[in-house]
Amino acid sequence: MKEEKNTAARKTAATAKPKAGIGEDGTFRAWDKAKTSDAKKTGKTEDKGFVPGTTAEDAEKRLAAAKSKDPSLSAPKKKAVSYTDDQIRHLDALEHIRLRSGMYIGRLGDGSNQNDGIYILLKEIIDNSVDEFIMGFGDRIDVTISLEDKSVSVRDYGRGIPLGKVVDCVSQINTGAKYNDDVFQFSVGMNGVGTKAVNALSSHFRVVSIRDGQCTEAVFARGKLVTQKTGTLKQPQPNGTYFEFTPDESIFGKYSFNMEFVEKRMWNYAYLNTGLTLRLNGQDFVSENGLLDLLQKELEENSLYQIGSYRGEHLQFAFTHTNSYGENYFSFVNGQYTSDGGTHLAAFKEGFLKGVNDFFHSNYKSEDVREGITAAVLAKVKDPVFESQTKNKLGNTDIRQWIVAETQSGLDDWLHKHPKEAEALKEKIEKNEKLRTELNAVKKEAKEAAKKISLKIEKLKDCRFHLQDGEKGAESMIFITEGDSATGSMVGSRDPTYQAIFSLRGKPENMYGKKRSDIYKNQELFNLMMALGIEQDVENLRYSKIVIATDADNDGFHIRNLVLTFLLGYFEELVTSGRVWILETPLFRARNKKDTIYCYSEEERDKAVKKLGASAEVTRFKGLGEISPHEFKQFIDPSTMHLTPVEVQALKNVPSVLSFYMGKNTPERRDFIVHHLKQDIDA
């Protein structure tokens, strides 16, 4: 009734004669009118997010159109039933995991990203086997992945799950021996969820525990127990546990394992557990020197001095410096890769600075000591507290003093034993100091420009929430686009709550081989750096994702490479930490009178045409500006957006790749292009 009165009142206001200075919707418009008049005089208009002079009826129509996009409206409406005891629904633990899988494994994905759910399932099982090794039982883990039927098997040679508790340990939340620190002291999985999540999210799950000639087998389907057996082995086998699972396509959709991602995980397990052999599809992964081996493989000949290392009982680290800008860290807790660091990494950085200053009896600044550093850190923590189920960041605060002190002393000891390397480190720090002084002079010259853009950065259409706003900014992203036409399509279709846009004028300058101070002499890249918030430190990054959104043509690919050269050259850590992505937009639109299909490849186009029939009309999108804002919305909607992560297989590859593609090796690059040139070029 109240809504009907409000509607009637709005209609009355819409037909009534407007008062001076009062808009048709009843709001004060005098100041808006003054601004509109000024705009008419100067020929300039401002983007106010509304159309001046629209009536209340127009506003209602726009509101109705906006509401019609609500996806919930397309779902069939159900009549509400009485809210009684009978309506309370109880989900068992594994049903809840299937219904709210994101709470337990983070993201789902199709296997194209190394953090996709299928790799988390694999990790959860292998973690259990590694925990057995850490406790001194079993020095080998066999892993088999079948790309044909997408099945995974893991066999360890530890103690084996107690036979009477096999079913409970893989199906009952909060059940396991890892709550008992007499059994497991430095485990990754301390929440009793891991194997249960794998069970719940697998179409087929089998576990066999072997103990002293006896065994128990349990088979599940989507978390439901199918069969269970206990008996005596016909032939003797070593103690241990065997897991077999197939991720459920009804949860993950169509997926496939990228074996490069899996192999990288195997190497990480090997580096963190010297003496352990992991055998993946017949290939052995083993490391004798732990984190030292990790850095040697990542950097090879790029380090400025012999890689330093320290190995204590519960803390290990390795480090060196390169000529690259920025800092790169590989941080681990109890064998878990913590991509977002945490208190252990912050404490290592603090201890490293103190160790350097103690040894050289100096007072170097942290930015001079850490510029160009690459380091790996492993902390073994008895009761790790992670900030999420996927364990990307450590939250324990009580370990800070210990790690700072041991890092400081361990580094000081290593430097005393390696005077030649200590001298090389000192030279690097002093070089950084000199470069910083030069950079500060350039910054001073750019100070006025920085003041001008501190309030409004040219070509940036910002969003409301940023990375520093906690959960509200967790999904924030900035699209780097080429030209105003592409930006125009995005502005009309983005969600300004968390999606920002930075528009390049065209092709930015090739920054390969230039000094960091040159950024301040390039207004466009300087603005981009300020928009990202990374002038002082990449930890001040304002957006969770940096998305490069260029046209799918030769010019677009060139601009993409120029932006990547800028980021890899000066802010490499943004790429190695998984912050940079490529927006994939459709190349073709195939449609008939009833259906429209967007295609991301020629193969998809051909399938779409076959499906739609001979009457299908095919449009080739050559630029983002050709796609209307109405169409574009689905291409940047998180639920339907196609993003490809920019990943670095090994840090050692970055200098050579940039040198070849962006350096001054014109003859070599020309020969490469000639030999790889396709006959048909779509320009």
C-alpha cells in the first residue's frame, strides 16, 4: 500500500508544473543548472552518471531496466511455505562441502590456473603423505595422474591410517590425529578438512590403508560410502596409505590437469623436504640442498654472488641479489607455499635488514638492502594459523621475535664465513643507495606533476573499493585498455564498485633496458604507476587484479607486450605473485534469430555455425570498441569473464625473453618472425 502511494506521488510530481530551481523529481537543481550552463558556454561536459533534464518517469524506466538484469528474476518463483520445525534443513559435513566448495578449496576453475581447485585436491592428499615423512615415516611418495580419465592416485609409505578409523578420517569433519601433537607436530593440515573435501568433491574416491599385513579399503561416490572392506593381504606390502580420486565434473565442469603446474608443485615438495623422493608418472623429484636448489634452478647464472643459505631446525632460508628491480620471495610454512606471505616473511625481511646492518656496522635503509633480492623462506610452525582454508597467508604473531632473531644471527654467521660474497652484497647495496639518490632527484622534479594527479589521475576511472578495504576490495581490479573507444564500451558495462579502468593513449614507450627514473619522465606510465599505487612499494597496490585488456589484433598484442615489459622490468613481483592477468574477449559472434554464441577461437566459431545452421550470421570482432556496452557486460562479469593469468615459469627466463622480444636484436628477431610467419595474417 505504501509503495502504491509512493508511485502515485511520483506520477503526480512528474505531471506537475516544475518550480523554479526545483527538479521534476522534487530535488534542488539550481547548482546542477548552473553547471550545465557553464558547460554549454565552454563546450565541455562532465560525466555525472546521469542525464540532466530527465523526468521521474525516465528514471523509473531506467530503474526497471536495471532491475531486469537481476539473474535471480530468471529463476522460477516459489511460493513461500510456513516457517516451521519441518522447514529446518540439516546438511551433513560432506554435503556442505559440495554446496559451498569455495569455503573449503577457494576457487573451482578448469585447471588453467595453478590455484584451481583440482590442484588443491591433489595438494591436500600429498600434504598428508608429506606429514608422514616429516614425522620420520616413509621417504617416497608415488603420484600418478591419468590425463585420459582424469584420475589421480597417491601412495605413501608412512604408518597408514589406523584401520578402524579409515572411513571416519576421510568422511567426518574434525576427525584425525593432527589434533594430537604427539603424533603430528609440524603438519600443514591442522583443521581436519583436507581429505574430506577431496572425498566430497570427487565422483570416485578410494582409500586403502595398509598396516602390518592387514588392510582396510573404503570406496565413496560424491562423499557417500559405497563399499568398505577389512582383511588380510594375500601378498605382503609396505605399510602406508593409498588414495585414488577423480574430481567431480558436476562440481568443476570440464577440466584438465596442466602437468607443468603439477611438476612445479612436486619440485616445491622436494625442495622443502630433503631426503624425500616424489615420483610423478615415473619421473623422480628429489633435492639434496633444499631452498638452495630452488633458487639455483630459478636464477641459474643471474645472481650477483653465490647464493647464501641457512638451515636451522625450524627455519631455513636462501637468498641472493640480481640486477632486476623489486623483490621476489618464495615463502613456505610446513611445506605449504604461502603466496601472500604473512608474519614469517615479514619477520624474515626485518631480520635480514638487521643482520646486514649488524655485519657492516652500518644503518642502511631497507629499500637499499632488499632492492633486487630473491629469497626463499621456510618456517616450521607447530600450530600454524592461516587466514583462509587455502592457506595462502600465515597469521601467527608469536613467531615474529624468533624468526627476526634467528634470521639476523644466521645471516651474520654466513657473511662472516663468505667474505667475498659479503663484499659483493655491500657493493649491490651501495649501488642501490646511489640509484635511489638519483631517483629521488627525478622524483623531486616530478613532485608538482604528482600533486596535480594526486586528486585526479588522468585517464583513470576509479572504483569505490580497493585492496586496502579488506573483503570489500578483495575482488577489485583495474583494466588497462588501449584508446578511448575500448574504454567507452567498458565504462558503460563495468561495476564501478570494484572495477576501475585506465586508458592508454595508444602504444606506450618500450621501457626495456631503461632506468627506473625514466618512468618519471614518461607522463603516461607515471600516471599508470600512480593509479596502481605502487610508486613507493608494490605492497601498496590498490587492486587485487591488474587486467590487460587490449584488442585481439597485432597492435593489441604489441601494446600488451609493452605493458608487460613495463611491469616485468620494474615491478616483477606483481607478475610473480599472480596479480597480472589478460582479458580474453570473443573473436567472433555467431547468431541466428533465436540464439547468440560468442566464440573465443576459430574452432569454437565453426562449432557454433554448425549448431546454429546455415542461417547463422558471423561477426568478427577486431576491437573492443566494436562491442556494445550491453554485450560487453558479460565479458567483464566475474561469473562469465575469461581471464588468463600471466605466469613466470622461472625467474631466469625473464631477462632473456625481454631481451629477445623487446631489445635491440633486430636481425635475430626478424629471422625468428620470418621462420614462424603464418601464410594467412589477420591484421
